[in-house]
Amino acid sequence: RHETANPKLYSTLKPGKKLHDRLKNLETLRELDYQIGAGFMIGLPGDYDPEHRADLALLARLQPDMVGVGPFLPNPDTPLGNFKAPTIEEALSLLAKVRLTLPSAHLPATTALETLCPQGRRWGLEAGANVIMPNLTPWRYQQHYQLYPGKAQIRSPVDNHHTLVKLLEELDRPLGKGPGHSLLRERRQNDGQANRMD
């Protein structure tokens, strides 16, 4: 993810790093025919663009294959621990805006949405997400990897899998069987072949 389209905020949160360099790296990867991802944190402290216009414009320009957008969730053991998370409504609204901006990009319904609200992942899929990423990490390791308190899905990998399969069935959404390659990449390749035929 690029985290934010605000260069000053990016450098503040990642001392010694520049947004320009991150974007250049993504463009280089695209030129090398890699599938690329981008995305931002909703409600990131210091971001004074609640509609994320700059982030949406950047995504439209980059045309990433996958877009990770999720709510900022404070961890009290970090310098940003005293800030508050966005509402589930704010997160879902931005998820829908990303889907409208990039109709063919993969867009995950993140665990962070479910942490904001028990129905967050379901609502994320209904708002435009088309990817879920189950946590298959064994419990003995999960408990040592907590990015933020209250992270959803702290249960066995088998239970996580069954819960997500049931959710997809309830939403009448097919469970993908393949590697999940980019939908945009396939379209770009088809466009390139059509251009060569002209």
C-alpha cells in the first residue's frame, strides 16, 4: 500500500522515506509486468482529506491490480495510540468509492473491517469488495502477532476457513479456486493483443 497520497504525511509516518520513491517503485514493477497493489488507511491521523480525493485520484492513475483499503485501528502501544478509529460507515463509503473508481481491481474485505464491527467483512463484500484473505496462521503463532487490540478472527484456522466459506455461501458469492490473478492484467493483455492486430 502507499498508505497516503499526502507526501508530507507519508514522510512523517515513514521517516527517511518519500512517497515519490514508493510510487516510482510501483511503476517500475508494473513496467516489469508484475501485478501491483496500492491502497491507503482510512482515518489515518494527520490526513485532513476525509473524502480521500487525492488517494482516489492516485489509484485512478496507478490502476493497481489490488487495492488494500482499511480503517486505521489504533494500538495503544504506539505513538498513534491515542487517536480514534473511523466509523464503519466511513470505511464502507470509501470501499464503495474505490470500487467505483476501479471496477476491475481486486478489493479485499479486511479483518480490520470486522474488528470495527462484527458484520464489517460481510458489509465490505456488499459495498464492493471481492476478496477475502483468511487467517490460516496457527493459534500458537497468531497470539504473538497482534497489530492492534481486538483483532477479529482469533480462532483456529479451520474455524476461520469454515466461517468465511459460510459467509460466501450466504452472500451467493463463488469461492475462487484459482490463484486469484489480476482481472486488470488480463484486460490489459487483451487490449494489447487487440492493438497489435489493428
